[in-house]
Amino acid sequence: MVVDDDALFLQVLSANLRSAGYEVLGFADPEQALDSVRQGVRPGLYVLDWNLSGLDGLTLLRRLRELDAPAPVVFLTSYGQPIFEEAALDAGAVDFVDKSRGPAIIRHRLTLALTRKPARAAAPEDAGDCELHVGNLSLSRASKRASWGSTPVPLSRNEFDVVALLAEKAGQDVGYRQIYDAVRGYGFAAGAGEDGYRANVRAMVKRIRRKFLDLDRDFSALHNYPGFGYRWERNGE
């Protein structure tokens, strides 16, 4: 199901996807898309624009979930800045694609969204090991909650996953790609150019660092390795 209030883009994308073998339902009106779901339509993938007439894409995503429509959601939009991508992923979308990427790339990303495997889950033997402590940092894997000392840190789920990855590898340098994979699953491209995902990682880490600094102005556990990635100091406080 494709929901986009740009009639020409909707027509072109739908035709392109049909020529590639997809069955496509296209809607310019998000309320009509929701009505079709209420009537029992259950597509295998939702492709949503961000800025829709009368209803923004994030609200549409939430409404779909309220209707028990669990299929993966991809945002296909011209809003390519990292802040929009992060908001989409935090809301539960599996991918965020810039419309300018072109038909071949868009088709490839939609195919990945339909066939992707989720990021590695904790192994069964780790299930009981829900707590991780590194210096002042405490993480609960079960609830995805973080604390700095005795103070909760208001991390999003994606931000928690990044902090958990860095904390698990405390004292080691972790590359941009590995950090991005922890949030997005393996192999996704993003942004402009082969290494465009780095801008997304930098923006996310900047927000993470700011949240810790808001709680502790002397926070210094998170370090940048220029050109490679980031490191959480093993005894960083």
C-alpha cells in the first residue's frame, strides 16, 4: 500500500512497482487508506509519505498500528534530514528512503523491507542477564531503560540500542557502520553517497551525549574516534 498525496508521484511509483511484479494499492488520501484497512485490507508493506494532506505520516503509522496492521512501514519522502529519519525509526518504521534515490534504489529498498531479517536478538543464554553496568552507566536490556548513577536517562529505543552496543564493547572503538546496523538491521544504505549513514550516526550520538550532559555536566564517557566511530570508556564517568 502506497500513501502519497502527490498524485503524479503516486501514479509513477505505483506503475513502476507493478511493472516489477508488485500488487499495489495507492491512496492520495490517508483517511481512505485507513478505511481500507478497517474493511480488512492487509498489505504486506506500507509505503508512506511524511507530509500528507490532513494527516502526517507519523500519525498515520500510529493509526495503522491501532488498527492492528502489523506489516512493516517504509517512509518514502523528500524529508531526508536525519532528525526525520530518527523520528520515523523510533515510531517503528523499518526504513526511511529519500524520494530522490531513483526507481531502482527505491525498489531495492522496498524488497529489503519485505524480506529483511530483524537485527540479532539476545541469545537465549543471555535472557536472564538483563543488567549491564559500566562505570556510572546501568542498562536494563529487558525494559530498555538506562540510568546514569541513580538518575534515569530518557533514551529512545534506538538510542538505547546504540548505548548498549557501545557499553558492551566498552574500551573498544566501534565503527559507524556497526552502530548504524544496531539500529537499522544489516546492510541498509542511507543519506547521500556510500557513507551517507555516517551523518545519521553522528546526529544520533550528538543527541545521546546531550542527554547525558543534561544530567551530568562533567559527563565524558562517550568519545569520538574521528573518521571511524565512537568508544565508551570502560571506567568513564
